[in-house]
Amino acid sequence: MRLSLRQWTVVAVIVLLFVLVVPIAWTGIESWNTTDDYRIPYGLSEDYWQYQRFVGATANGSRKKILAIGDSVIWGEYVTPDETLSQHLNQLAGRERFANGGANGTHPLALEGLVRYYARDVRDASVLLHCNLLWMSSPERDLSSTKELSFNHPRLVPQLYPRIPCYRATINERLGIVVDRGSTFRSWVHHLRIAYFDSQSIPDWTLEHPLENPLGQVTLKLPGPKNLPHSEPVAWTARPMKPQDIPWVPLDKSLQWQAFQRTVRLLYSRGNRLYVVINPFNEHMLAPASEKRYRLLKGDAESWLQAEDVPYDAPPVLPSAEYADASHPLSAGYARLARRLLEQESFQDWLVEE
Amino acid sequence: MLFHTWPFLVFFLVVWVVYFGLRKTPFWLHWLLVASYVFYGWWNPLYLILIVYSTLLDYFVVIFMERSSRKLVWLVISMANNLFLLGFFKYAQFITDNANLILSQFGVVYSLPAPDVLLPVGISFYTFQSMSYTIDFYRGQIERERSLVRFAAFVSLFPQLVAGPIERASALLPQLKKFPQITTGDVADGLSLFVVGLFKKVALADYLSRVVDPVYANPAQHDAATLLLATFAFAWQIYFDFSGYTDMARGVARAMGIRLMLNFNHPYLATSLGDFWSRWHISLSTWFRDYVYVPLGGNRRGTFLMYRNLFLTMVISGLWHGAAWTFIIWGAIHAIATMVTRRAERSEFYGRSVPIFVKRVLVFTVVCFAWIFFRAESLQDALLIVSRIATTGWSTPDFPIFALVLVGVIWCYQFLYESRLRGLLEIPSVQMALAVGMLLYLLIVPGGGGGEFIYFQF
């Protein structure tokens, strides 16, 4: 094959047109059911293109909603789609005002990346941002450990700066991720893989399905969220456990906290109105010394939010039976949280301004 | 640094811009040398010690050769040095293992310690390239290169440093005498070569390796059909991998105005083994022809000696590829097959009556048989694969239809290319459609990450 420079220019233009047009056109031809209690299906947790599509439509669509953003606590690991915090808020408020923009496994470093690269359309909108202090509970959770670790959503975390000590991807992998994040087309390609090819590349998928036609997999219909909890909704007390002496990483040394701070500033820089909810963490499982460290940590978080003039609530610990684990409430816990929020003056003022 | 990775893209863009910017100064060559050393040192900075040492030695050997009446002594020093480097890093383990095996057969309880050394990437290539310079100078075929920087750039030129093509001094050194004229045609041709090479490597070779590797890792678990298909898949994998690398290397060099030799010419369309070796890894086969086969006497001393020389050349070529009996046997199979097809071509029946298509199938079959030994992880595995192909039953193999379609399309392209319908492939809109197809395929289909090239291990 031998093309002249002019012919290569034509090729480049055609490829560029394809790259620009196809993801846009795809949104028109691929169907997905958005019910009022929609949340990103668990299997699409790493489908950031789909996340971008959902939050963009929700925050700026004709039925503009308040987007609740956070990890699986917002998403609702142990509850059905209609038992999440956002749905309990809707039920108590009497109308569909809140949307579930939670994404499983998005620790603050990943959440920052998700907001920065895939929630660009969330502008001049109202955002309920959850702060889960669980991610500061240890150097490993904080990703500040120097031991190499695998963690959720490596494609969302900062690749070059700031440095994450436990993240040991090669330069090629990092640069590839940086390029992917800047390209809607590459995000769309990942969407195809996750949605239709079991999160594999097409060649890998054909190795597991040697006699099947890969084109037949692309049904143009996205799976909807299952109407089931992802994990069994059983209280943590059903599993015998000694009090945990969780170390906690001080906020001034915490990579996850720094990421959370950047996320707050980023959302504000896009003209959004923000309300932060801190946990509540399952303090029942903490040993006394750990509980004391946690309280200090929480106090520091509140101090920062006050200093930044960010409206927030830091609900007290829920009854023990309303927790499924260290940070996830059960349905009754979400209901309690929703009631509390709606009773808070700061939240009411924030809602009124919206 | 692999060609098909982001760091290389960044590296090349920076290198090219500065290279072009320095074109009116004498420093473009120095920049090329620095870039080549950065490229090579990216694998392991310690490798630079070896290549600099090898470069300096051969540079000065030729100076002394020019001034001395005992040129042969200096040639021997150069060859001994290069072969020693190759021998130590590549063959020490093999020699030690076999020596210990022999000693144990004689009841000797002691064993030689096995040196645990890492094989420096590209050593088989740059030692041969450097040796060709000293040999050609000895033969009076080239003049001494006076500039150390130019000679060092010749030895270490980054597009072809780690896996060839093995360039001759007479072809490459003149191109480094002054800054090359880079035309838009060079950039376009470079881009064409690079995209084709990238497609071969990422879309085809890396995919086929996923099919081949599990089968060859555990041949006892697979029956004849799967082993056969994996062998055919490997034949294509190694072709796409190596020719893809060469295309990218030539493309990169071409974009810098430097022309590297053609290294693959549709080898699976060969009609004899001799034809195969005029199409496969051409730079290596011609190196062995000029520096081993011909000095041994070539075909000038009768049939028996011709066959002996051919056999020795092919076996040494096999050994060049790796320090294992499987590579030696691979070379021997090619030697025997070359002799057989050479004789057959002389016969009336084979030469004129057997259709070309049949010859191609025969040659491809023999080459694939030899690939079994090349790819197998041990001699025992190779023999097991051969016996299982011959004796086990056939069941429907779990071979992806997608892979068959891809290879089928490529084979059709190659047949068309060497047929009277070649003109169809040269229609501009067809070529542009192919380019668009390849680029979109690369953007959408393959997974991330870049597998290493097979020939880097040599």
C-alpha cells in the first residue's frame, strides 16, 4: 500500500469524521431504559462513556434533576434501585428530584477523574456529593502505600501527577490512558467492549467464543439495572467481628482527601451548586482508639468544608442494625439519612436556592 | 521502546522535529546518534556499554587494518570480538548445559557453572552489521569510514538497531554522509509503511499469538487439528510480527529520509525453499550467503560441496536464531528442503508440469513443519507435536473463525498482489479504503498494550 501525502490527508479526514460523528450518532441509535430510579448497571461500572451520557442527560435534560455523586454508598450496594438515598429523598420529597449518579468503587481519586473527564456536561447544575471517609481508613485504601496494589478504576486516577505510590503502570499504559481520556471516540470503544463483549477486546472475546460472530453481539440495547441489591442485604452484625482498630490516615497526608478537595473545587469551577454529605461511617465496629481518630478526621473534614463555605451535613452514626458493613447502609439506613437531610436547615436552604 | 507504543510516538516526534531543525548544521548526525543511544538505553542503560565497546573496537580495527600489512589479523580480531560477544551472551548457557550433559554421560560428577546473563536486545543484529563493515573493508569493497560519529550512527541507527534489517555499510553509510533530502513522498511512504506494519503487528500478530501460545505451552493437551491450526497460525504470526516490525522500521527511517532494505517479499508465495529464502528475512539470508556460504565455496566446487556449504550455512543460521537444538534442527530442515526443491526444480516434471499453486502449498507445508521446531519450547515438545499431529484423532478445534477470516483476507491480498489482478489493488480509492479500514480497525478492535516482537529474543 502506498499513498501520497494528499491521499493520506483524505484518509485522515475520513477517519477524523468517523471518530467525531460515530459516538454522537451512536447515542441516537442505541437504546437504554431510564426509569426514575435508574442507576448505572453494575456491569457497566467502568463504562465511563455511558456514565457521561447518563449524567449529562440527567443534570441538563428537560427534567433537570439534582445529581447525587459518590461511590457504592450512593449507588446502593446492598439495596434495590428504589431503596437508594436518592430514591428515598424523592419519595419523601414527593417528586422525582434526585438522580443516582453513584458509581461503584469510585474512591475519591477515581471520582475526581470521573467528574473531570466524564461529567464535563454537569455544569450550572445542583450536585449532592458524598464524602466517604472509608477511603482514608488506611494507607492501602488511601493509595498512599508504597507497596504495589491493584485498586478500582485505575483508568480514572491521575496518571502523571500527583504521583500515586502504589500505582505501577508503565509509561505506555499511562500515556494510553491519558489519550483515551481525551478522546470521546476511545471512550465509546471502551463502552462497546464493556457493554457487548464482557469488558474484553474483540479479539479476546473471539478466543472465548470462537464460533460466534462478534458483530452479532452488538444488539444496540443496553442492559438495564437489575432490580436486586448487588450484595445480600444483611446487617454487619450477622457476621461475628471484633472491634476494628482502623489506623486512619490524617487528612493532611491523605491522597484521597486531596482528591476530594480537588473534586469540590472542580465542580464549583463549572458553575455547579454543591452540597456535601459526609458518610456516616459505621462507628459501632471501631475500637475506641480508632473511633477517636475517626472523630478527629471527621472534624477536620468538616472544618475544611466550613472554611470553603461548602454547605454540608455530617449525619451522626446510624443504628447498628442499619449498616451492612463499614460504610454502606441498608434500606432503613438510607431512609433515615434521607429524612435527616430533608430536616436540615442547610439542606432546605440549598434546595430552595436550586 | 517498542514502535507501537505511546512513548515511542512521543520520542519520534521530538527526534524528528529536532533532526529536521538541525538539517542545515553538522549536528543532525550527532542528534541521530544521541537519539539512537537513548532508544537503545531505554531497555537497559547498561546495554550501551556493549554497543559502544563493539562500535569503538570495529572502528579502530579498520583503522589499524588500513595501516597494517597484516589485515587478516585485524579482521580476525574484529570477528573474534563480535562472535565472542554473541557467544557469551547468547550461547554460554547452551554450551554449558550441553557440556554438563556430556560430562554426566561419562560419569563426571562435577558440572560447569551456568552463567546467568541477560541477552542484550539487538546484539545479534548490530554485531552482524558491524562485522559486515570490517569484512567488506578487508575485501576492498568499501572505504574506511573516517567519522566515528557516522560509523557509530551506522551501527546503532535506532529504526533498525534491535531487529534489523541488517544493513550493509555500502548501502547505509553513504546515506549518512549528508542530511538526506526529505520529500513529502518520503513522509507519505514512511507513513504508509508504518501503518501497514502497525496493522500487521497489533491487529494480526498479537492476536494470533493468543491462539498459538496456549497450544504450544501444553501440546499434550491438544489433538492433531488444534496443533496443526496452531502451527499454521504461528506461521502467520511470525510473518506478521517480523515483517510488521520491519515495515515500521523502514517507515520510521523513510520519514527521516533514510532508505532501509526490503526484508520480506511475500515469502509464503515462494515456489521453492530457495525462493522462500530470497523472500524471508532477506537481510539475514543475504548476509549468510555473502559471509558464510560464499567463503565456504558456495556452489563453485561441485554438487557435494555445494550441499555441504548449504547445510552448514542453514544450520548456522538456525543457531543464530537461538541457542537450542530446536533452532539447529529448524535450520537443518530448511537445508534439506532447499536441496530437495533445488533438485526437483531441475526435473522436467516438477519444473514445468507441477502448477505454481501446488508448489506454493508444498513449500508452505514444509516451512510450517520447520516452524514447529522453531516455536516449540523444547525438542521434546517439538517431537511430541509432530507425533500427535500424525497419530491423534481429529476433533473440531476451538479456533476463532474471526482469525481464519483475517488470515484469509491477507492471503487473498497476497495472491492478488502477485497475480495479474494486482492493478486492482493499486487503484487509489482501493488503497485509501484499505488505509481507512486499517486505521479504524486499529482504533476499535485490538485491546490495549503492545506485545514485544518475536525477533527481539534473537
